Amino acid sequence: MVTATETQQKASKPMDSERIYFRAASQKQYEAIHHLANEFGCSASQICRIAMDEWLRENFIKQIEFAQAITEIKTLKQ
């Protein structure tokens, strides 16, 4: 779990990549993102950036492997 200090440190890091636009999947997610931004004293965009960073670190390889397995299964069925 990420602490408030870690979140604030991540939020203050400069960004040097192209902008990506994000739309929350639901009103509850939208409200949760804004609540966290208020709690940590940063922007909603920074909360999304931190969340995506964590998600990619934990899931990127698993999702690539899953996509490759699905492709292999589809190929075998043909």
C-alpha cells in the first residue's frame, strides 16, 4: 500500500511524456479520484498518473502474457 508521503512525492515528480486523457469508468470512481486528490493536496490527474503507474508495475507483464495466450488459443482453434 502506498503511503500519503509516497503519493505526494510521486505527484510532485515532473512529467516528461505526452498527455493522455482519462475518463473515470463511473461517477463513484470520479468522486473517489477527486477525494484522493483533495486528501493528498494534488490534482486528479496526478492521482490517475500514480494509479496507472502502480497498475502497470503490477499487471503489465501478466496482461501481455494473457493476450499472447488468447492469441495462441484462437490460432489453435482455426
